[in-house]
Amino acid sequence: MAKIATSLVRELRERTGLGMMECKRALVDANGNIEQAIDELRKTSGLKAAKKAGRTAADGVIALKVIDNYGVICEINSETDFVARDENFSSFVEIVLSTAFDKKNTDFKNLFLEEELEGQRQALIQKIGENIMPRRASSIEAPVIGSYLHSNNKIGVLVGMRGDDPELAQNVAMHIAAVNPVVVESKDMPPEVLAAEEKIYAAQANETGKPEKIIEKMVSGRINKFLKENSLMDQPFVKDGDITVGDLVKKNNSEILCFERFEVGEGIQVDEVDFAAEVAEQLKSTT
């Protein structure tokens, strides 16, 4: 049996709500791949969806800047929230954001080839004693741009729209921050995402033992529900659940063109260090 870290079992339990042994078996079968384990558990245990990873290992802030019909959003990571609130870190974030905005360059790898900008990053690392990593940036150009930055600077949104209602754009940006859609319209959903979901729903439906035609209808219904829940235009508006975002926008003679939503640390995995085990191992080696 493959050795599975306790931290992985704990994370899988938090994300699925299943028992410890069931999670451990799933991880063993998946050779420690937590996403594969979740997929298998959804098939065998009938989970409708695994909770998105709530614990993000990396810290830092989201920053954004909008002037007229151009906007930039970026994520700069630090190791701790303490540093993320530091004035020196905040000043560096503003410099990076302004540079990306002024140069219309959101390719951080390219942007930090400049000696001055990279020099400032290195100097900040020396000063505060933590690694500072400009992670990503993106830009939007549109007739109207709505923006939203959460009060803790951990979630930021830019949305590009056609129309003449800046307040509507602002409300749509707030909705995106709160509800976290994947695409603007269901037709924009990547085929590989749909294929993966369909495979899981089919496995769940097959467990019922119902006739094939019924299973096909079940899978089709679940796919349609998945698309509605994850497509911005089909979602109930966060401020008024009686109307969808699509209907709200249409009612105001506007159109949503695109959006960017950044959340600090999403998708980043950082190894957890078991200090007790580390110390025990060191003691073994000295005896």
C-alpha cells in the first residue's frame, strides 16, 4: 500500500465530507493524486461536486487599475498575510500594477526582465525576509469596464461590457466576485470540462441500474444544470434572485463581453511541513 500523507487525507476529508478511511483508500487507489481521488469518490459515493479547495497556501493581494476603457488586474504573492498588509509590500504592488498598466504588458515574466523592477523585488525580499512573487496579470479593453475589489484585497474582478451603464457593470463585477462563474455563456464552456463532468455523471447514473434511455436523460439534465450554475448569463443575479444576469443586462440594453476574476492563491499548492515528524527523524539519525 502506498504511503499517504496525513495532510492529504485531512484535505480530502475537508473537501468531500467523507470518512477518513474512505478518503485514505481513494488516495491510495489514485497514488496520492487528490483531484483523481475526488473524481473517483464522486463516481462511487454519489457526490454531486467536491468543494473547491478553500485553503489557499499562498498569500498576497489582488490589485487592479481602470482608466476609461482599459483595465489591468494582477496578483502578487507573499508568504504570509502579515507581509501582504505591510506598507513596503503595498508600495511594491502599486509599482508593479502601474508599470503593467502604463506599458500595456501583463506578461510578468517579460516585465521582470527589466533590471529596475526585478531589483526592487530583490530589495524587498532582503528587507522583509519573505519571498515575493508577482504571479499573474491580465487586461481588458471594452467600451465599459466594471471593477470590484473586495475589502481584504483577496478577490478582484474586471468585466468588459458594451452599453452605457457603468453602475450596471459595477454590479455585474460584484456578482462575479460573489458567485464565481466559469464562463460568460454556456457555449463558452471548454469541451474538456464538459467531457469530464459527463463522465462523472454517467458513472453516477449507471449506479442506479435504470434503463439506458433514462440514464441518458439523467446525464443530460445534470449537464444542463452544471452549465446554468457555472455560466454568468444563466446565474440568478446576486442582488435579485428573481432575475438572471443575462436578463438584467438585456433589460438595460447592454452586453457582457468578457471578465477576469482573480482570487489570491487559487490553484497554488504548497507542501505542508510536519515539524514534529521532521524533528523525530532528526533524532533518529543522531542516535
